[in-house]
Amino acid sequence: MAWIYLSIAIVFEIGFALGTNATKGFTRLWPSVFTLLSAAGGIFTLSLALKTLDVGVGYTIWTGVGSIGTVILGALVYKEKITPAKLGSFAAIIGGVALLKIAAGI
């Protein structure tokens, strides 16, 4: 169940990051509401995942996979460029997440 909670937390994390950009400095009401709810949802579901997972593993996967999702969706939604350097960084993050799961015995 911890991995399901962590997956939900990652979705909220991506929503929070993308929503923050849409708030225009928290001057737009509905994007701001969405962003705050996403932040709260992400922290809550992460806390549920961390009841079982080590904090170092859970938090690192949450931020790492959330970052990848944010960059990919940022490219789709906000037309941000994905460069070779970003692709290399994705590979490093994915490799790190895989190694963390192996190290955690999962």
C-alpha cells in the first residue's frame, strides 16, 4: 500500500509544481487553490507512504520522480525545451530510484 500512496503523492507533487507556475505569483485564485490543495495532498499521502518506507527512500523517490514528471509535463503544457542535458539527468534520476528500490529490498 505504501507504493500506492507514494505514487499518489508523486501525482500531487507534479500538480503542485505545474500549478505553482500557473498561479503567476499566487495572483490567480483557482490555480492558487489547486496548487495549495496539491501541496497538502502530496504531503499527506507522502506521510502515509512513510509509515512503511524509509524516509530517505520515500522522499528521494517522491522528489526525483516528481521532478521528471514535472519536466515532461512542463514541456507539454508550457512548451519548455527538453535538452540532452535534461535527458541525461532523467537517466541519472531513474537509475538512482532503481538503486534505492534495490537497496531497500523492494
